[in-house]
Amino acid sequence: MNPLLDDWLERQSPQRLKSKRRSLRFLKEAYSVCVGDFANKPRTDVTMTDAGFRFHIGTPLPDLRQIASWMLTHAPRKRPLAKLIPALWKRHGREDLSMAGLLLANLEANDIGQDPWMAFIHLLQRHEPLMVVLEVAEELVRGGHAVPDDAWLEAAAQQSPQWHQYCVLFLSLRRQAVGCRQLIETAPPGGEMFERIRQRLLEAEH
């Protein structure tokens, strides 16, 4: 636990989560509380430029989990948190994308208005950083949402080369037999992380 973040959250009013605009402002402030100085700014600047994020403050994932937990516990209503998810993705800060995934994984489908996996792929309207896509998918699985079935993945993979890669990442999170070997083999080439995952999946299917 981050004691600075603990102290800051204790001073916050749940009323800050009543609207999308106020929630976005609350989160940007919360991210900054978690980073005490600018020692890591050169690294975060490089990460932001290379990955195409709008901003990258450098907030650690454990702190983001703590912020999300506070929001889920204290929000007057859960539906506004669900409506916050696409706004976070559109703002496209590094922390925003992780926070969107945390909320998506931990809200009820009734609050979101659809299955969390469907809500997730509707966010992926452009070429997203694969590490973020994998991170959000991991949160969904951790939140109890099983990886979609073969037919769902095969249909999604046909949407674009990027979505084809996303579906391979989703397959890597299956806890039982992976399947979909052809989908894995025919996915467009990716970077080092993607090809390492592809190779591991193919070796597991032998």
C-alpha cells in the first residue's frame, strides 16, 4: 500500500465520482499523487512517445488497483463508473487504459450494459499497444470472465490484422487447452513480445 495515496484517498469525497468530468479530473490528480517526484520522467516520456499514449505519469499498477478499489467501494452509483470506461480509453493516458481495464473487470455486466469482453473489443478502434491489450485481458480473466470461445475469437480476428493479434493474446490466457492453432499460425507478425507468446502457444499444442 502507498501511504501517501492512502492519506489522499481518505480526504476525498465520494461526490467527486458523481459525473464523468469530475471523475476524470479526480483520476488525473490521483495518478499524480502516486508519483512523488520527476525522477522517472525521462523514462515515462520515452514510454509515452514509443507507445502512443497521450500521457504517462508513471503510476505503479498496485496504486492503480488501490484507486480502482476505492472508487468501486465509494462511488454513489456504479453506472457512472461504467460510463467512465470509454472516456478513459478515449483520453488514452497510460494510466487511463489500465484503469479502464480494472473497472471493466470488476463491474457487473448489468452496470456495463453488455458482456465485459464485448465492451472491451468495442474500445479497440485503432492500433493499441499490445502490452496494454494483454494487461486488460489479464484483468478480465482475473475478474472471473473466461476467455471467449473459439467461434467468438475467430470472428473477431477477421475484423483487422490488429484484432487478429489481439485474439492471439486472448488465447494465451486460457487455462485449459488453447485450440485455434490456425488462428495463431496465420496471425500477422508482431514484435518480440507477441512472437514469444505465439511460439509458446504453438509449442503447447504439440
